[in-house]
Amino acid sequence: MRIEEHPSPNYGPRRDGGRPRLIVLHYTAMESAAAALARLSDPAAEVSAHYLIGREGAVWRLVAEEMRAWHAGAGAWGEVADVNSQSLGIELDNAGDAPFPAVQMRALEALLADLRARWAIEAKGVIAHSDMAPGRKHDPGPHFAWRRLALGGQSIWPVDIGTAPADMGRFQAASRRVGYRPPAGTAGWAAVLAAFRLRFRPDASGPLAPADVALMEALARDHPAVAPAAEGA
């Protein structure tokens, strides 16, 4: 895999001894990779990522992996509150309204395999920006091929799904174990449901359904980010 260097000034040291435990996937929501590169390396924008992958499969490194890129913003995943200090950020050149080309996905899969091997990041540590910032962010969006990543061993997908009632208490408990944290306000759990569906049920709508609870409980059983004793955190 060929990686082009395109250094960004928008980074700093990882805080409190942080090291990559997560990989956060984003879309650029811009018209081209060139436009995204310009923004991600503009000091005035104060945003960056470790890598950008173009629609035709080109890969650029903007920030050294040992450093803290400014890609995640406010949010949390499991017990990780400062996501920037404990993650690697990958931007995908996509406006958010179309599928991701196969050549781009192949480049992403190769990069994920390399990063995960070198940093010992589990497949469950590959998450969406929308997962760690529900209600605030929606990338990489409903067109991203999460199931393809999971089939290739680079992410997770629920299996051995049981049955469950549309019980919000059960959904909340399972969501917390998976890693979701609701934002403050009355719409907190609605935002978590929307983020979960973006990734696992992109065609779903309406109120909480039995399938939402069953899928979330399968994820909590097989891929918990939080130990049961810490569920109330």
C-alpha cells in the first residue's frame, strides 16, 4: 500500500499517556480529496485526521500516528472520554450521499489491517464518528459498507441474534455495554438509536423496534466495550 505524505499542522501530543485504542471513520462531506486535504491542513480550520483515502484509492498521511489529530471532537465511546487522545482518525473522500467505491474500500481495508496489527486494536474498536458523537455527527453515514468490513474481519456485525421486546430499558443497558453514550438533553437516547441505525439498520425508521433491541443485545454479548460492572458509568 502506497501512502503519500501531506503533513498537517493541526495536531498535538496525546494526553494522559493515551495511545490508539480506537479507529474512527469519517466522511469528508466535500467535493474532492484535494478540497479535503486543503481543509485538513489549514491551521485556521483546526481540524485534521491521521489519514485521508480518496475515492480512487489514494492514501495520504496527514498526522503521525503517535500524535493526537483533531478529528473526533466532543463525544465518548465506552470509558474513553478524550477520543482524540486514544484513537486514529481516517477520513474518506465522500460527500455522504453515495456509496463508497470498491477501490476506496479496498484501500481502507488494507490500511485498517495494517493499523490494527501494529497498534493491537480489536475489530470492535473500529467505529463511526456518529457512534461516538450521536446526534452531533452522522458520518460515515448510511451508505457506508459496515457489513463488508465485518465480513473481512476489520469491524463487527451482530450474529446469533435472538428475540427481544421493544424495551427501552434493555436497549439502553445494551447500548452502554456496546460503548454508546447518550448526549445530554431529552433527545439523548433517540440520538443513540439514530446512530445505531445509521450503522446497523440504515433503512429503519420510527420508534424503537424489537429488532433494534435484539441487535444491540447481540453486540453487547459478543463485543462489549464496557464490562458489566461498569454499565452504570
